[in-house]
Amino acid sequence: MKAISSSFTVNFRRAVCNVAAIRAYASDVKDSDHPRLDKKRSNEDPLNSIKPHMRGGILSVVEKDNSGFLSYLILKETSPLLSQAMMEIKNKKRRQQNSSILLEGKRLIQDALNAGVKPKQIFFSQKRVLENLCLPEELRDLPASSTIFYKAPYKMIQLFSDTETSQGIMGIFEIPTIDHRARKNAFPITVICDNIREPGNLGAVLRTVTAVGASQVILMKGCTNLWGDKVLRAGCGAHFRMKIISDVSWNFLENIKGQVCLADNNYVGNIDYSNIDEDTNINVFRKTAPIELPIVPYYEIDYCKTTPLILIIGGETHGLSDEGYEFARLRKGIRLNIPLENGIESLNSATAVGILCFEAKKQMLSLIRSGDEIDKIEQVH
């Protein structure tokens, strides 16, 4: 009985194998009769539309869906695409060669997109992060083979983030071309940044000056990199809203006209009271300035007397350069003092420039309103 049962089992297995072999053979013959079928199936795989050298780092491809959400690539945890992009952008030499900047966070990326700055690659951790962005149609309509959007694990993005807690989105953009056209409704205030080498300070200065509505900012040689990561974050989008001219030499400003005012981190205790002009109540700044300049409280200056106003702000550590003082001396500039209390010796650059610019703006607005009132009176009579 056992022999019969064993024989039956062996025969059954052979039969199953034969059927499987016949089916496989038939399938092979059928497919070989239709070579176009292989090609069609190959083309149906969206991964094949991606360049061969990139496929190794891609987990899958998501085509644009019916809701209109854009196409993007999903990266593997071991994908070299993100790491290679970050190595390129964080290398100063390569970054300059490629004219690229790194932007982190939804707000900064949206500001850049609104200003028409061209993105090269955008990495995000969750689909909802992109859903809240207002993207131009040309980016939404990109096919998967040309997409610049990459979905990567959050821990990968956090690894390359310069912030303590990443928002899960970062983008590599082209450095925008600065628009040198005059902005409408700008106040005639030019802020010159001299020796500001701390990135956070420079970003805060740009943010403050932009909020005031000044006409332009000029960064002298010696200031920190305008497009540095910390400067961009501290600027909060000011880079894309303000006319900024960077890496400027003092010779470039030979023909600039206006009332020149200086402000740096030196304080009222540095004034030599033995040199007081009783007629004009102007003190002379002597102790640390390489050149003697009149110094007056910021609230006693008529900022509308000669326009435009040229305000030179120095860095907290190095102060104003000798060239900055010489520039002011040749134009009969003055040094502004912000009186401080409770033993505080100085203000940071952004706070100082905010006080001075908003005081100037207040006077300019008052002058405009007075002019409007005079026009109304003249029209009545």
C-alpha cells in the first residue's frame, strides 16, 4: 500500500512540473511573437523615463494625479541624490561656480518663488508640505522625467539641515539677479553696511531696512556673504524684496550724493567733552574714531534737509572702517548718537539701524503730510 501511495505522489509531482513547463514555454512563445509587447511593458514603468545614472537612488516615481498635484520622485534612504546635492551646495567653491543658494523652510522658499527665483531641486519629507506652497504652473506641469521635486525621509533632510528642527523642506535655487530699478514708494534712504561680518546681524539689518521701506542697501567689501545660510534665514525674505548691491568698494560710491550719517557700536561715553561747540551744541567724537566728526543725538537731526539720506552702519565687533570715516569726512558727514541707559554700552546693528531709519521715515512722512495740507489750503483759496 505504501509503495502504491509513494508511486502516486511521485507521478503527481511530475505531472505538475510538466504542466508548469508547458505553460512557461507557451508564454515565452507568445511573448516572442510580439516583441513590441516587451517594449510597451518596459515603457509603462515610469522609472524608465528617468536618466539611467539616477535610477539607483529612486524608490519610485509619482506622476501628476487628477487632483493636479505635481510629479515627484521618492528617494531611497540610501539614495546619493540628496547627499550629493548637499555636498555641492555646502562647498563654497562649488556653490559659487554653480551660482546656487540653499533655502530652508516653506516661508523662505515661497518668498523666492514669488520673486521669480528659479529652483533647481526641492526636497521634502511629506506631501502636505508642498500642498501649502503656491507653485507656478510651469513647475506643476513638469513630467516625472523632468521633475525637480524629491520626497526624502525626514531624517535625511534633518541630517543636512542647519536648523535645530527642520521644517522638512529645503531647496536649491539659482542666485537671483539683483534688480537695480528704483522701487515705487521707497523712501530716499540708502543704508551702507560696513564691516558687518556676523551673518545673523547682516540678515537682521536687511530685514529691518526692508521693513522701513528704504530705497536700497549697499554692502561694502568685508561684509559677510550676502547669500550665506544664516543671512538668508535672518533676512526672512528681505533678499527678494529689497534692492541690494553687494561686494562694493568705496571708489564705487564717489558720485553718490546725500546727507551722510554714521552709526556704529561706539557709545556716548567715548565723547571728549573738552571739545564742545557751545553755539551749535555739537560734540566731537574723538576716542576711537580715526577722524574727528561732529556727533549729535539722532533725534535732533533734520533727515529731510538734504536727501537722499545715506546712513552708514558698522558691525558690532569691528565697527566702521577707516574708509567709512573718510567717506563721511569728505562729504561733511555727522556721527549719530543713540543715548543709552542702565550701563548698556551699545546696541546691535539691526536695532540701531531700525531706530535711525524709522526716525528718518517719521520725519519724511510728516513732511509729506504737511505738504499735502498746504496743497489743500492753496486749493481752497
